[in-house]
Amino acid sequence: MQKWEYLFLTVFRVGDVWKVGIINGKELQKWHQGTSLYDFVNERGEEGWELVSVNFAPIFTDLAHVDSEDYRLVMKRPKA
């Protein structure tokens, strides 16, 4: 039976660019200065990862305004 391994990503907007800030629950050091989401996902694709899910995850204030927004992504690849 095929087994899978997963990456759980949280991405944030930095100016006009989206960047990966958290991988599998661990915040990346200096992620604000890291590669763009586009480049990150394409680099993982070269390693055999496939993007399988994207969810928008806004955080609302008491007045129902969006205070911050991020996306949650899931990638998977066959386990070796």
C-alpha cells in the first residue's frame, strides 16, 4: 500500500509577495527575507512534493474586520 509524507505550510503576505512562515508548526527563522511562495512550491515540486490543498484562514477582530490573513497549504509526496 502506498504511504505518504506531508508538509503543512502557513504562508503570509509580505508587501505584494506571499512567503512561507511556518512549516509543520515550526516558524522559520528570517522567513520575511525568504523565497517567495511561488519559488518555494516549485522547488518542492522538483523534490517530488505535490500541492494538494489550499485554505484561506483570516483572523477577525471583535468588529468582524480582518486583522490578518494567511493561507494554509498541504503538500504530499510518496514516502520512500
